[in-house]
Amino acid sequence: MEPPKTTICDLSFPEKNILLVTLNQPRTLNCLKRAGHVELGEVFAWMDKNPEIVVGVITGSGRAFCAGANLDGTFLTSQVLFCGLFGGLGCEGLGRYGGIDRC
């Protein structure tokens, strides 16, 4: 099963069964716009459906892991902040890891 295409992060496998997700927007301190939240949701969903991946690690390039949501106006449309990452925009992949099914 192929991983989803990503624009805000790099996916790598440092060891068998370990997925490393590196946020790769260091100029903005890895702030996420709405599309980035959706993209991460797709990565988590893919990880959840892939039984070969046992561990997922999220990190950030540059001097910050992630400074949060990019509040330039495009993010605050219908669902905001917490629900953006862990809610309706893409959290289905977290279901088996913490019981998060919906916001």
C-alpha cells in the first residue's frame, strides 16, 4: 500500500515498521494551514490501515516542531484549531491509538 502524496511533510522509514513524519515548513515554524491538517489526517488514516506500521513518530524540521495553526485567514473557515487536527478534518487514523473517533 503506497503512502499518500504529501506537500507539508516528508515520510520516511528509519527502521522496519517505523514511520517518521517530518513537518517540512521551517520558514513558517511548521505552522499548519487547513490543507496541512487534512494532509496529516490522510497520513494518519493510511498509517491506521497499514498493519506493517507499528510506530509513528512526528517531528519538525528547523528550530520548531510546530508553532500551531497558521491563522492567516484561510484556516478559520468552519472547524477550528482542535477539531481541525483531531476532528472532522482528519482524525480517523487516530482511532486505534487513543479512542479519538470524532470531535
